[in-house]
Amino acid sequence: MSEEDKLRKMIAVAQLYYQLDYSQQDIARKLNVSRPTISRLLQQAKTEGIVQIKIMDRADDSEQIAAELKRKFSLDKVIVVPVPQNEERTIKQYLGEATAEYLYHNVKDEDTIATSWGTTLYQVALHLRNKYVNNVKVVQLNGGVSYSEINTYAHEIMQLFGAAFNSSPYYLPLPAIVDNPLVKETIESDRHIRNVLDLGKSANIALFTVGIPTADSVLINTNYFSEEDLQMIYSDAVGDICSRYIDMEGQICSEVLNSRTIGIDPTELSKKEQSILVCGGPKRVGALHGALQGRYANILITDYFTGQSLLSKED
């Protein structure tokens, strides 16, 4: 084999492996050579500079982005999590790990942790480490029972939080949104429900995220809404906080829906000692920006890509 033929084969192997994601075994079969030959060609391609691997360590940039976000949105603390790719499932996993670690180091005796639900907070719950603390209470911030087969993860989140912090959770076994305000008033007048709602209101730590009004949204798919509700949501809302829809300024965008929603009023979140907003992903930048404009959180945990987008987004 001539040097030119060998070079062309080396480039072909590198393209198949690094650009088209073929395995070494697949390439060996395709080119009718042994797998060790493929491995040797790939190594030589790196040695000769045909393949150059660049690893982007965003840790340093993340600290700078966190400082700028803290200043821009007047927050007490910002954690920007380096992630390998700007993809929602990956981002949720990394945010879950980072938030769980933050809680492990910051939850202390006598704290009351109030949490919402959804897939982001489920990732937080999955990554919690057990911490031996005394008299910690865990309470659900808003109703999470679905009228459809969609899973809100409300029950699982409460169970996992309770197990991590040696606590028996206080559940809200209710839908987030009911059909009319009178039903909500009747439900909330029950003394047991009122006790849970009051505990959420008095909690010193709140953990929540921002949902987005899309067809695959957990909240949209719980079957709470009429067609008229959905038209309003899709036209006016950028996101939801604890099942309450907000506009781009962070203000409640429908008092009609708000009067039917069971759970904490978002304005109560801003009064917490630690009001922790966990959110990231390319689809959620507008919703997250609205939530930050509304001043509901004093602590933000987000990912590197979302942090960059928030800084470049105009108010």
C-alpha cells in the first residue's frame, strides 16, 4: 500500500469513527480489516495531527457567568453547572446532581423544605444523598395529582426527599388546578389541607423550577385545561411556576386560572430564606428569564449554555 493510500484509509477510518459514530468493530467489518488495525490507524491519525481532540473545560467560564448572572438579576447566589452538551435530558441530570449536592451541604437541623414537582425536580430527588439532620420537615408546594396517565413525579419526589432528610413528608394529594374557584376554596378550607399549605408558606427553603407551555409539558398533559384555557396559555404565557402561568415580565398572566390553582402563591417564594430556582435547557431560556424578572428566587442553579443565553438576552 502506498503512503497516499494509507493516508486516505486513515482519514476514512477517522471520519467513520469520529464524525459518523461507527464503532471500531463496525469499521473493521466495513473495510474488511481487523479491529486492531482500525485502532492502530486511529492512534496514528492522532499522532500525525489528522485528528485533533479539543476538550472545552467550562469551569472557569462558569464562575464568571455565575457572577454576571448574580449581578444582573440581583440574586444571593448562582451556581452555573458545566454540561457536555446543550440537550435537555443531559442538562436535567447535571442540574439534579448539582442541586442535590447543594442541598446536602446547606440543609440543617430544624429546616423546612418545600418543593414543587416535575421532571427537573425528580432528577434532584434521584440524586439526593442521605443526611442525618434533626427535625427537618419536607412539604409539597402545590397539588400534583394528574387527571391523565402522565406522571408528575410529585409522590416520588416527596418520598425521596423524606428519605434523604429523615422526615415524613407532608403531601398535597390534590390536582394542581380545579374547574372553578369555589372548588378550590372548599378544598383549601379543610383544616388538614390548610395545615399543609401553611407549612409550605412558612418553609424557609423552597425548591422549584419553571415549566414551559408546550405540547409535551407535564402540566399541559395533566388534562387540567379546557380549550379556552389552552388558547390563553399558548398566547400569553412564557412559563409556569408552581402551576401558575407567568408572562415575560414574570407576572401572573391569568387571574382566572390563578383563582383555580391549589398551592403556594409565587409571591411567597421571594420571602424565603432560600428560594432556589432550578432550571436549564435551550427551550426554557424565555421562561427562566421571566421568572427571574419576577424576582421569585434568590438562588439560581442553571447550566452553562442557559447562563450564556440569559446574559445575552435583552430585558
